[in-house]
Amino acid sequence: MQVFSIVAVYFILWWLSLFVVLPFGLRTQGEANEIVPGTVESAPARFRAGRVMLATTILAAIIHAGWYVLSVKFGYGIDAIPQMYPDFD
């Protein structure tokens, strides 16, 4: 497998993992009773970008390692998934 393909898959998994990790541990300004004038209550009270980036990177690395082992080492891919629908040819 080419290095570009491996990096591209990791990049896609990282972005998907970001949207999974973002809501964990989030406290809104409404929950913290610290509403800054000009913002909505649902805005984060404290956004910890470093923690979110680290958690996203770790989660994406674990998923990517699993994908790499299954696809490259064991040879599982899209063709290994059984067809759910019959051929109508």
C-alpha cells in the first residue's frame, strides 16, 4: 500500500474521530452559569483544544491501526464483505 493512501485514510479517520470526541467533557456556559455577553448559552465555557486534539489523535491512531492490520496484514477489504442483495443478472 502506498504511503499517500495510508496518510489519506488516517486523515479521514482523524476528522471523523474529531466529531466523536468534541462533545465529551464539554460544559456549556449555561451549565457553568458563566454566560459571556454576546454569546449563546450553549457555547463552551472552556474549550480545551489541546485535550481534544490529543484524544482525537489517539482514537484515530487506534482505529487506523485496526484498519491497517485487517486490510494489509489479513487481507480483508471491501470484497470480503458478503453481498446482501442478490444479483439480478
